[in-house]
Amino acid sequence: MKILDLYIIKKFLLTFLMMFLLFIPIGILVDVSEKIDKFKEHELSLNQILDYYSDFVWYYGYFLFPIFVFLSVIWFTSKLSSDSEITAILSSGISFNRFLKPYIISATIIFLVSAFSGMFIVPEKNKSFNEFQYKYLSKNKKDRNLSNLYKQISDNEFIYVSSYNPTRNQAYNFSHELFNENKLVEKISARNIRWVEEDSIFRLTDFFKRSFVKETEVLESRRIYDTLFNFNINDLSSLKYQAKALSFFELNKFIEEERASGSPLLNDHLLERNRRLSIPFSVLILTLLAVSVSSFKRRGGIGLNLAFGIALAFIFIFFDKFFSVLVVKSDFNAALGAWGPNFVFLLITLQIMKIAKK
């Protein structure tokens, strides 16, 4: 059986790699045809475009890992079935559960690669991918400057900006309020605030400060004012992709900070954290489903199995998108939103596996 295990593992991984290398270039070609005018407009170099598509592969490939696995397993398992190889294997006395072993080993390898990528590699790629999108591909300035953030950064400090430009590390219409026992003691306003990396300071333009000392109001204003605050420039961002650009451990810390500040995007960030685990696990579930669907002969052969598999893949994508939108647009539990499609398809898989065993 070890020879057979190695044969199936080899078929699994090679077919998955072939599926990935087949569909990702098609996605790139479609994207190039849509973005080529933008590339010309901004006179981007070949290296900039290649860097963008390097990030593109990780950005989209990671989310499509489970679908590629699902279609790969259906493809080569259907071929084994049509050649009566599975019938011969099961007729030799090997149980269906034992037959699943090499599939589970292969799926576990992809699960580990997917989990590690999603926690540490993909976030870094997401950051540069989204920055490129906002800098060069956004349709208008309104898309680039995301707006209206009001945030609590400590027990008695609040900040507000009307818009934030992630490519310039700059926010507009900034205000900082300091309270003492629910009484305003200081308010700083500025037309814009920018992080100056080389000096590690915040630079405020049209700075204006009001301080309240007992019954006296003290006013101070300057054209340019450099200072420090106990927050990062990224804290002024209302970008939903901010959490996507953090490694798993950074994301956990970020979520605690967002929870303390009462961020309106907290549910989005919790969804992102749960999806870092739910997407790799879907590889295991869809592998079992694909084997169960394609392990017995059909009159329509491979074509019918593939059609059935593609239909199930679209249903999975629909459920995944439905639950994600439900979390983002409402107070629906983020864990249920991330794990809901897996739970639904696990139930479907268990039912089909019962039929396949018979």
C-alpha cells in the first residue's frame, strides 16, 4: 500500500501544482487587459509591474488554494475511477477510510503551506499590493483618501481625521482631544498631519492648540509644528485592508488595540483573524468531499464529475462571500462568518462520504 500511497500523493500534488500554474496566468492576463491603460498612464516600469503581479499571485492564489485543491482532486480521482483503478483497490480488501490516507497526507501538506503563508507571507504581500492599488489603480482621489475616523487611543485621549492617504502617510483635518474626568483640558487641531520617517516625528501644518488651565484658556498657533504622539500614523487609517497587512501575531495585538479604542472595523478584523485559520482547514474538508464525489464511476465519466465539482466550488464561494458580507455589514459573529462555509460543507461531505463508502 505504501507504493500506492506515494502514487496518489504524487498525483495529488502535481495536479494541484498544474491547476495553480494553469489558472493563475489566466487571471494575470485578464488583469493586465483591464489595467494596461493605468500602467501606461503612470508610466510604470517593467519591474514595478512584475512586483505588482508577484503580489497578485499571493493575494488571489491564497484565497483560491481550497478551490484549486478541490478541482485537482476531482480531476485525477475521476481519472483513477474511470480507469477502474479505485475499484481494483477497494476490491483487494482495502477500506475506503484507508484509501483516504494519502489524500489526507497531501491535503495536510497543502494545509500547512497555506496556514504558514496566510499568517506570515501573504500579509506582507497584501500590504504592497494594496498600496500599489491605491497609488496607481484607484479610479479617483476619493478612493485613495479614506475618510472619517474618530478613535479613542487611551482612557482620556481621542483623535479625529477627515481623510487619510496611505501612500503619503498623511491625514487631513486632524484633531486631538485630551480629557480629565470627562472635562476637556486640551485640543490640538491641524489642517494635516504627516509622519516624517527620517526624523521620526509628526509634522502638523496650520497647528492650533487650545489649553484650559483652571478658568483660563491658553491659545497657541504655528504654521508648522513638529511633535510626538502616543500613536502610529497607521492608527489614523480607516482602511479595512490594514488588518490584512499584519502577520498573525501583529494582528492579535492590533485587534486588542482596536477593541480598546472602540473601532467600528473591529468585526472586520476579527473576521480576518478567523479566516487565517478557516481557509487552510477548508483544504482538508474539500479534499474529503472531492474524493467522495469522484471515487465512483459515472456514466458521464470525468466530465460529469468535473461539472458537479465546479458547481460545488461555486456554491462554496457563494457561501464564503455571503457569510463575509454578513459580518461586514452587520453585527453577525465573525467566527461564525469565517467558519460557517466550512461547517456547511463538512455536513455535506459527511453525507456524501456515507454514500461513497457503500
